[in-house]
Amino acid sequence: QANFTQTVQISPTDSTTTMFYPQEHYCQAHPDATPLINGDTLGTFVAGGGIVFSNTDRGQLDLDAMLPGGPYIVYYDIANRCAIDTQDSIWIDQPDDPGFAYPQTSYCEGGPNPIPTTIALPGGQFSESTASITFANDQTGEIDATMSLQGGPYFIQYTTAGPCPETATQ
């Protein structure tokens, strides 16, 4: 008759480790997103469908390579056997279309105020970096032809106010 002894250890479950992305929505073509990890940092990032990592060790997402949509789910598989794996979901939004166009590229001082004939995504703001152009309305792009300085060319910028702001120049 023989005796056999084995030691068994019961470890507590790690339910305190969390992984989350700072935002729920990210803009495609913006800087890559990296999650925040609280707790056990020995884990592996696992992608759900549609996720593309630029750095799998850090969970950094390659927003340029991902298609707009969601929710995309990222899992953080914690190396600790007693850990409860964590996950987060994000959405990828398409960049705003900042396109706009004035009907001409040259105007007369004191003439009718130039106004863009098209603005792809109204609600943004028009600007000009040299302060030579005075806008009668910086929301519609209407230029005050009397108050603006002669000369040029001047570069007019339009920045959208949507969820993924972009800027176009004419």
C-alpha cells in the first residue's frame, strides 16, 4: 500500500483587470487608438471580425485599415489562468467631407459678396490664415468683398463640425 500526496492551490479570480479604449467612436484615418489597461498587463489582444491592429502587443488599432462601422469587439485575453478576460467595443466613423467650391476664383472689390455654391457638409466654419479676408458669415463662407483686402491669392479653409472633422482649402 502506498500513499501519494499532491498539493493543490486555489487562487482567487482576477476580476479587477479591465481594458478599454478611451473613446467609443474613432474616426477612420485619424491617429491609431490604444487601449488603457488597469490591472494585469500580461495578456494578449484578440481581434473580433473587422479589427486590424497596428501593434498587437499594445492593442493599438490601425484606423486607416479599418472600415467604417461597428461595433467592433476587441478582447484582452489575460495570461493569468484565474482571470476573467475583458473586452471593449468601438465604432469607426467615416471622415467628414469638407468639400466646398466658390463659383469663381477671382472677385472684384466692392462687388457682390462671394458665396460658395456647394458645401458638402454644412455647419462648419470658414477661415483664412492671413486675416486678409473678412467673412460676412464664417458659417456659410460668404466673403465681405468691401472689407477684404485686395490681392491674393488667398487660401480659404473650411473645417467641418461633424463627428470626424476635416479641413479643405480652396
